[in-house]
Amino acid sequence: MAKAKRGTVRKKKIKFPNGKELEIDAFDAEIVLGNREELQSAEELLEQAEIEESAQAALKEIDVIAQRRPDREKNIWYCYEVGKILQFVDEKGFTDRKGLIWRRMAYDLRPDLFGGEKKNAEEAKRYPETMYHLGKQLEEDVGRATFDQWYEILKFKDIYKEKKLLEQILTACEKGLSGVQLRQRIKDLRSSKGKNK
């Protein structure tokens, strides 16, 4: 069983491009010499530093997009472009840590880039998660549904990862399905898919 990590919480000020400053908590882990876990602790610290550096670099890129798209709240093209940037978690091998990365980016650092401040971290990480999956879709498919429709679709891997089923859903979205109708259509497709096995 892994031992609890020792560390300290310190205050750190971050400055936004608009000049506003925000004080946040930052966690510094420490290596305790002589406990035979130095190498593992050092590797973890290096990985955490690499993740933080990658997240900060991604936020800078996203901020450029945000400046171009001030109407970004549920803007499908803003979300798609950001989703493309968020693919860094796959490219750098951080896929298993993406929930923590989304929380750090959307809750701790820059909630303004991810739908605004949320009540809790779990809620905050849903927006970048949706963007991330949207960034994996074909560009020609993205505009066929609204953000809210994609939000529903992307909850179901068995639908959006299967081209034939996704095509059926997107065709239905183009006809103007409401959220309730879309959920029912997805349930029907999933049910008929199960029967065809």
C-alpha cells in the first residue's frame, strides 16, 4: 500500500491577461531522504512538473482562441478548437491523469476558459472532458449538432465511436431533436444495437 505523500500547500498568485490577479493554493510535494522511495518520489515529481508545464502551455494556446472567440459559452467551434489542444494528454501519455488535469485547468487555474466557475471540481472537469472528446470528432461532423446535443452524445462511447450509429444520431440532430428526444433516440439505438448482437 502506498504511503501518503508529504508536501506543503503554499499560496501562489497568477495574473490573467486582463490584469486581474488571483491567489490559488499550489501543492509542493517533498522528497524525504532515506526512506528508499526517493527515486519513485523524484519520478513522480518530474511527471507532475511535466503535466503542470503541459497544462500551462495548453492554457496559453486556449487563451489565444478565447481572444478570437469572445462568444465562447457553448460555442461549438470554440469547444472543438480547444478540444484539439486538449489532445496533449494523449500525445504526452497523460491519458490516465486527464481527470486531474481537467480539474486543475478548469477549476483551479482558468475556469473562464471552460464555461465559468463551477460549485465543485467534479462539475468543472465535465466541460473540458466534453471538449476533449469533441476534438476527436471529424470536423465535418462537428457543426451538425449543437454543443448541448454533443454533450449528450459524448456521454455514450458505444454511440460516438461507431460511425454508423453516430451518423444516425447526427442526422436526427440536424432535424432539431430536443435533449429529451435525443436521449430517447440514443437509448433506442443502444437497445437495438444490443439486440443485433
